[in-house]
Amino acid sequence: MRKLCACAVTVGLCFVLSSTLASAGNWLPIGERTVDERTTEESIDVANTSSFKEIKLQVRTTPLKIVTVKVEFRDGTSFDATLDSYLPPGVFTKVIELPAAKSIQKVTFTHKKVGSSANPAVVRLHATT
């Protein structure tokens, strides 16, 4: 009976983990920017010309508040999102779903510094197809 319960728990955990990994997608880092404290807006140019359907930002070194995001596509169109998200180091924004899978030229974001760290914040852009 114990072996049967242990087996059922193991199978359940495997199912949960595989579902989580499947929904995680294949996220690629496609750009990075060191934030200048003297400004409130930064842009990340994207060299990768693949089409992406979702993006997210990650703050890597110093806490930062990401307020808005503007995605400019290579076809001349753009997409705006309001986040208003406080991000400690290592944390991602919520996933931003783009209106269609398109090639991204540039992502511009507005920000506010949080705290009094002497280190500049580094923001990394991730995308999935």
C-alpha cells in the first residue's frame, strides 16, 4: 500500500512539473540595458530578427520600478503596456503578450529607481516564439 501511494505521489509530481515546464516556454534573452539614473526612460535594441509573441523584463542587480513598456516592431507598428511593477533583483515582470508574433526592433521602458543603491540597475529583455 505504501509503495502504491509513493508511486501515485511521484506520478502526480511528474505531471505537475512537466505541465509547469511546458507552460514556461523557451525564453531567450534578446537584449540588455544598464539603466542611467539621470533618465526615466531607456531602450533596448533587439538584434535578433525572429518573430516573438511574448516578452518579459528582468531586473538583474538593483531594485527598479518598471512603469510602462513600448514594443516597436520592424514593420513600423508598436504596442504599449502599463506594468507599474516593483522588481527586486532577479525577478521578472509579468509576461507581456504581444498582439501577434512579430519581429521586435526595440523595447522602450519607463522606470523609477527604488532605494539608494550606488549600483546601476541592469534590465534584461527575454522573449519567446
